[in-house]
Amino acid sequence: MSATQDILAFAAAEHILPDSTIAAAQRLFADTLAGGAAGAASDEAQAMLDAVRGWGQGDEARLLGLDERLPAPSAAWFNGFAIHCLEWDAVHEPAVVHAMSVVTAALLASADRRNGCDEAAFLTALAVGVDIASGLGVSASGAMSFFRPATAGVIGAALAAARLEGLSSEQFADVMGLAYSQAAGTMQAHVEASIALPLQIANAARAAIAAVDLVKAGMNGPHDVLEGPFGYFQLIEPGDLSGYVAGLGQRWLIEEVSIKPFPSGRASHGILGAIDNLLRDDALEPADVESIEIAAPPLIHRLVGRPYKRDMTPAYARLCLPFLVPLMLRDGIIDPRCFTPEHFADPALMALGEKVSVRIDDNPDHNALAPQQLTIRSTAGFGLTEIIEANLGSPVAPMSDAQTRSKRDLARSLAAAGCDARIFDNPLAYATESP
């Protein structure tokens, strides 16, 4: 069989998930719902809600964290946006794919319009979808031009939804083909720190539901969409699937997904985590900082090395180390409520931001997020250098129970009044019980 056929067979097969995979899926799903509920109440999500309402009336699926229902494709769109808009969603770092985001948004809509589903079936669909989306990412061999969380995410999410909705294995190739045919999203939105980034996640979630619906309606799609002459690895990015498919069903990639402790671009977390540790250990006095120099792989510089701007947007600030570092030094936390024009124009934050520099090191890997080097010099001549081998929240540097509770509590405080308590207290029941 071809690698594409191997992936389709994996997507449709019966699976009994290992206990470690179930635990990872439950932990990451809880984290994703919490961040999504916070994002749903954000100014950005509320601003785009009127547009989503205008696409059609219906009550198939819930909007995450809100007391409102819309047709499943519209709900998937909104929930995908909500999950990613605060940059607080989990990511498979080697793949550079926020696989939980698109897959979760699609599966929530799918489960709702089926009036609930079996918990084991939901978790298996989630693990399969995240695996495929992440697998496409780890198979890539070049720097991103297209926005991989959306282009890989839509394929994983569509196959996950097809599985949850009980499509036949023969229909999965058409689902993949129609998902690929709707794949969209480029890195230009990241370069410009545009709100189009979460919109690309939203579009992928809606496209995943659309692909399933079109196949259920009798539509077919192209089949050789990963390896064909105009397939994913020819048009979107170069890559080789052989290494990924060799471990299908044996190495579950959801177990390798990292949780974000801070609501900011993942590329900022190595530095923010190191500063957080220094503050907790009383090894750093913010008032004494003379300069902060960050030496990092090309991807770090590209994603979060942008300069501080007094008139920046929240989307820009979430991807700007010269703003995030001063905020962490000042508050010991990254709070989305500080992403406002008043804080951007704060003279003290601006002065600290001018002391932060990000330079590219000699790492040849265009997908690497580590290692990084943080050098802090004080006004008294004191110097401190930290080598960051892993980002906080990754499998090799997991968040503590206290850090996990802190994130959950902050997300709960940001969620809308009247938000369904199960999102934070029993997330799997929220997803699978009859809504």
C-alpha cells in the first residue's frame, strides 16, 4: 500500500488506545476547552460572531463557552477561532502543528449534532485526528510557507469527524480528498501578526465538517492528495511520509503534544518559562535589568522576534518577545487582559522592551524551537546565562500541578459569565453528553 492508503486505513481502523494515550487525550482536551472558553469571550471572538451568525440559522451545535447554538459548520468555525485566538492552544512542537485546535473544534460540532456520543469513541477520534495532523507536520522537510496547523489540521480533523460520524472506510478517501481541496492558510498572516491566524484555524474546522457532509451527500474527491503530482507534499511543502507511517498505531503522537502555559506564541515560551523560573527563585530583579539578549533558531526569530510597537494589536503583541518579556518581568504572568493600547503605551514596559534583543543562532533546522540561549545583564554588571533545551509544557518539561491549576483558573476567570461549568470541571462530559 502507499503511505496515503496506510493513513486512510489507520483513520478507519478499530483502535484500543493505551492508557497513556487516553490520559494524554483527556489532559489535552481539558486544556483545549479551557483555553477555548477564554478565547470565546475575547473581544476578537465577539467581534467576528455577528459575521458567523449571518451564515445561517440553526441549532445543531454549541458555541464553546457561550449560551448559543448555530449550524455545525458555523459552530466549528467559531470554536476553532476561539481555541486559537489567544495563542493558548496546545502544539506538537516537532510538527509545528496546533493539532488539538482544528480537531477539537470539528469533533465538538460533530458530537453535538449527533446529540452526544460515546466517550471512548470521542477520545479515539481525537487521538486519530491529532495523530494524522501531527504526522503530516513531522513528515515535512522544509520551512513553512503555508500555515501548517490549518493545512495539516483540516485533513486530520476531517478524518476524525468522519470516524465519529460512522462513515464507511470506503468513504474516507473522499473525505480526505475534499478536505485537502479546501486546505488554506499561509504564513503571511504570521509574518504580519494578523488576526487571520485564528481565522485560518476556524476555516479549517469548518472545512472538515463540510468535507464530511459533502461525502455523506454523495460527493467524491481526489484520492492521491498527499503523494500525487499536485498533492500536499508537492504543492504545500516537501516531505516524506515513510517514517511516520512506519509507526502508525504504535507511537501515538498525541502523547508528544505540548501544553502552552502562557497565552502567547509557542516560540516565546522557552524564554518566558526561564524568566518565570528566575523570578520564582528570586534570581532576577526586574529593576536591575540592563539588557536581555536571546539567541535562538531561525523559527523563533521569525515567529516572535518582531519589534515592540506602541500601536500594536493584541494579535501582534502575543507574538512579540520585546513586549512579552517586559510583561513577565513586571507581573510574573502573561494575562490577556493586558493586551490593550494602554499597556502597549506604558512607558515602563516600552523602556524594558528596548532592552530585549533577539538574534538568529547557527541552528540549521528551520522547524526547531530549541535550544535557545538567554543572557541577562544587570546595571551592576552582573551577568546570567541560561541555556533552554526544552519549552515549559513539553513532554520533557511538563507543567507542575500548580502551574496547570493556575492556567485553568486564569482561563475560567476570562470565560463568559454563565459558561457551562463542565468545560472546566468535566470536559469530556461537556463534549459527549446530550447537549
